[in-house]
Amino acid sequence: MTAGHGGHPQDPVAIVGAGLAGTLLAILLAERGLRVEVYERRADPRTGPAGEGRSVNLGVSARGIRALRRIGLWTSLSDLTVPMRGRVVHRPGGARLFQPYGRDPQEILHSIRRNELNARLVERAAAHPGIGLFFGARCVGLDPDQGLLSVTEAGLTRRVRASFVVGADGAFSTVRRLVQHGRPVDYRQEFLAWGYKELTIPPGAGGRSRVPPQALNLWPARQGLIVAHPNVDASHTATLFLPHRGEPGFTTLAGNETVTAFFTERFPGFAAIVPDLTEQYASRPVGHLVTVGTSAWHHRDRVVLVGDAAHAVYPFYGQGMNSSLEDCLVLDECLDRHPRDRAAAFADYQRRRKPHTDVLAALSAENFAELRDGTRSPLRLARSRIDHALHRLFPAAWAPLHTMVSHTTLPYGEALRRARHQDRMLRWAGATAVTAALTAAAVRGARKPPC
């Protein structure tokens, strides 16, 4: 047994959670020659429905693409993805505003259904001889010092001795709760006062899309927002965001006539492209939006957290899945950097990732206001045009924050630092221009002959 490693060298790595991060990490660890067992409380996504309470569409960007390429999966997903080349803002009166994501044709996002991506990852993991998958298996206990995991399957509980345990079980992680119980650890959970419902925009006549197909479609409104991702069958998955309480709110908006009147007033034209809107609204559950942060991502060399278990964020920057997949790459790199000291590898992983995912959490909260209100603000639209114009003129020196976050793998904190530097430069340029204009006016005034 190598120094700094607990457990028997033949014990498997136990991953709790067979979602996107859990299955990707299982593949990466198995490629290192480790034996991996993955335990998931839900049904196998290859045969079961999408997970409850989850947005069913994702926008894969540069970070996610890099991770999926690492295991050779990205190119095989082309039959499941739809390119999104920008966003289309639907304005009252029927006007549409297209805002491209970047100057480069490759600066796009890729829409994919979560359950379909998850199924492909599970399929790849199942094909690896070093990975065992156990569905309908719920984690009910954990001894973090011994690496002992208690799992219940079909009413029976068994104990699994692991070389180490990975918590990849989402924002409400059981592993995180068990490993932090009784320990002096900071933990923060913040629910947004808004929730969401998933609605479906079906294909139109002739199987054609009812809205622009290669874009993220937005309907911003006062106290409301709809975001729609395209699907390969020409349908769109639309997410309605509303406050939980108040007028309007999910707790008060009920009844076909009330719902129809609400959409007609707030989102003109939307009801016309969803023929069964009132039925969908009544039957779809309300989801919650949560940010989770914690000061401890690992316990010694025996437990480590990845993805939402370590840093769940609001979905308004489209980076939750992408950052979770990036976690797995960084953790894998840290295991390479510290081959004989897993505790040091886990500590290095937290040191390298946490400051940047903290930044992402703040950016995701801020972008909520941008999507809801900024897409209707002439001032913010003008600033966006300036950013993109400067990016076209000086591609190596200037990039909008969204471009750095979504279309590069620059760490989130570094992207924000550069964006703030650009903001200061623009303010300086603006102040300089105003000063020059006032000076010129003063000079002209001084040269005027006296009356």
C-alpha cells in the first residue's frame, strides 16, 4: 500500500451517484486501473425516466466538451445535440432580437437532453470491465474514517468497504451530510424565491420548429422568464421561471382561464405555439432552485465530493453540468500530481477548484437578473455590442465575460478578473472621451471673441 492511502489496495472506489459527474469520474478512475463501483438510488437512465426535479435540457459548452472528449464520447453525441448559435429574445408585439454568442462560428452551445447524455455515459461506463453499476441502491450510512459505505438495495442493507468514497449525489448529497455530521464545517444552502416548470413546445406543421431552431429562445417579462432549448425532433423544452409566491406566482397561478390570461399578458404569442399549454401547466411539477456551498470538499484521503455535492449553482449561466464535468478532470489531474499521497491530491483539488466555483455561484446569481431584465435593457444591449465589437477587432486581447466562461476553459475566477479589467478600461476610455470633449469645448469658448 502506498504512503498516505487508507484501505486495502484491492478495495474498490465507491462512487455514490450515477449522474453525469459520477459516471464520468468512474470512467476516468477505471482508466487509471482502479476498480470502481457506482451506486445510484434512481433507476438506470438507459431504461427509466428522467430524474425527478431536474431540468431535462442542458447546454454543453467548452468545459463539458473537453471533458467528454477526454473519454472519447463527444463526437458520438452528434445525433443527440442541436447547436445553439446565440439567443433569440422574443419581444412584445412579436419582434425577435438575435444575439450571437460569439464572433467565431465555433463559439456556440449544444443543447442535449440530460437523460440522453446520462444514458450514453452510463453505457460507456457499463462497457468498462473495471466498473460495476448498481441502480436502485441508496446510500444510508457512511463511516468516513474507515471508508465503509452502507447501501440498501431491494430492502436489504449491505456494507461496502472502499479504498475511498466519492460523493457525486447532487445538491442534497447524502455523502456530504454523513461525512460532515458532527464536524466543524461551514455549509451554506440558499433557495431562490423563484421556481420553475418544464413545458414542451411541440414541432409545428411538417415537423418544423415553431421558433428559431438553432438558438436559445428567451421570453423575458416583468416578474417572469421563459427559456427554451431546442431538441433534435424540432420540439423545444421550455422552462418557465416565476416567483413561488405573490402575484403572479406558482402558489397563486391556477385555473385554465387564469393561466391563459397570464401567458397572454406576460408572454404574448407563447400560448399560440403550445396548443395544450393549460394542460401542461397543470400537470407539470414546480422545481426549486438552490445554491450550495461548503468549506470542506474532502475528508482526509477517504472521501471527496464532486459536482453539485460540492457546489450546486443556479442554472442561469448554463455552467452547472459543465463545471461538474470539469471537476472530474481536475480531480484526475490532481491524482496524477500526487500519485503517492491521495490526501494531498484531494486537498489540491479543492484548492484549485473551490475559488473558481465560488465565482461561478456569484455569476450564476447575477446572470439571473441579466436574463430576466438585461435582455430588455437598451444600455446593457449597447454594452454587449461594444464587447463583441472589441472582441472582433482584438480577439486575443478582449473577450466578453460570457465568451470566456462558456467558450473557453479559462478558470472562472480568471475570466472574472479579466472582465473587470476590461470594465475599468472602458470606464477610463469613457471618462477620457468626456474630458477631451469638455476640454475642446472650453478651448473653443476661450477662443471666442468678446462681445
